[in-house]
Amino acid sequence: MNRPARLLTTTVLVVVTAGALSSCSQEDAASADGDDLGTVTVGFLPSWTDAVNNAYLLEDQLTKLGYTVELEELSSPAVLYTALAEGTVDVYPSAWSDISQAQYIEKYGDDLEDLGTYYGNAHGTLAVPDYVDIDSVEDLRGQADRFGGKIYTIEPGSGTATMAEENLFPAYDLGGEYELVPSSLAAMLATLESAVADQEDIVVTLWRPFWAYDAYGLKDLEDPEEGMGATEGLHFMAHKGFSEEFPEAADLIGQIELDDAQYGALENAVVNEFGAGEQPEAIDQWVADHAGKLDWIIE
């Protein structure tokens, strides 16, 4: 989810061929002589799987629509939103802009364009392995020794880490007992996996939807104070003027909606069934499985 300030880790350039058909008048999108509709740059953080899934989904669908698509990996939410607002990145494909990343919307909102909500039931959580006999965040008080006095989270500046530090800890008065330990998502999951393998107690910040619940056998802690935030939508966010510059892309993106099962299948295919280096193959499978079920899909 992010040229002068561009941080380029990996760029995937897909050169498309002439015209593609779709359910949203894609037959008119690319001109008859095969002209490219332009280049759309999709920025994302490689450790945030929701954005990775959607980045490769957009690469597939916009390429078929008649665009050249560049995927750009960025290093932090702050870099991502700065690049998006400056227009060096065109689209961020999974913005938690209602609550978790609202601070960036407040800062850059005048330079951004919301292309639509693709998923409407997202929320942050505090989770433990299902063998841990604690069911509520409130039950963590007085239990710090069991968990080494640590609650693990992802990158500093992320909506999840910020929510935990600024809202969850004060809401439940956890600061005197627990330390919030930030790291990359990959590092946090490695710590989680090791703890589960040894049947050790551990607490992590997570979010729904996310594949790790099934993979590691996790459960949410009840959060009556909404310390990790209320339910929110996940959005496709672009720089201001995107719809005027890329009208066909904006039209297609605005139609994308996923329910829990559809999203879960997408993330599972990209993260688990295929994995790194095989994301296009994962998207091919998901598109084939859902073609005819979702009107906006271009085969």
C-alpha cells in the first residue's frame, strides 16, 4: 500500500495487448488498434496481505482492461500515503481509511480520491491461541507474567499499532503491565508461530479478515471498549483526479465488492496455496473460480 520520494523495492511491469472484454463495457475501453489506456501504479506494503492480494488482483483486471500496470512495494504507511497524495502512486488497494488509518486521511484527504469500499466488515482485534484460557481483553490485567509482559503488533505507524498504543492500552489500563512490541508482520507471525508450536501463551494484535486465524488456531479476545476500533470498511484509495485520468479503471475498481468467503478465498490462494513469486497464478485460479459469480470480473 506507496518519482522523487518513491521507494522502489520491486516493480512488476505488465505490457498489455489489445482490447479486453468485461462486464462493465470493457469492450470499449481499449481502442480497436490496441492502444494502451495508460500506466497505473499500484502501491502497497509487501507485509500487508490484504493490500498484496488486491494489488495483484488489480494488476490482472486492469491489464485485461487495457492498461499497463506497475506494482510498487513501499516501506511504511507514511511513505505510502505521501506517495499517493503526491501522485507518484496512483492507487492504494486496501485503505483502512474509516478508523485505523484515519490519521492519514485527515492529513492528506484533500489530495486523495476514494474509489469505493470493497469489503465492509473489517475490524482490529487482540488475539490469542485458542488453548489460552482468557476470553476478554479485560482478563489480561494481572496476567502479564504469563505473557512475558508483551503484546506483539506490526509496523510502528500502522493503523493497528497506533490503535493499540493510543486506544487499547489506555482503555484497559494495560500500560503498567504490558509493553507493546512492534515489528514487521512477518516477524510478528514468526513469533506467533513459534509460540503456538510450543503451546506458549502469547497475545498479538490482528484484524479481520485475516488468514492467520485458521492457520494458527486463534481466537479474538472480547473487546467491549472497542479498544482496537469499531467495524470499518476497506477502500480502494487513489490520488485526486484519478477518475478523470483513468475513467475506465475507476469504473471497474468501483464495482469490486467481496464478502467474507470471496475475500478469504483470495487471500488463501495468494498467501497459502501459491505464495511468493506465484501471485499471478493465484489470481488466475481465483478469477477462474469466481468468474460468472461476480459481474465485474474480466476473464
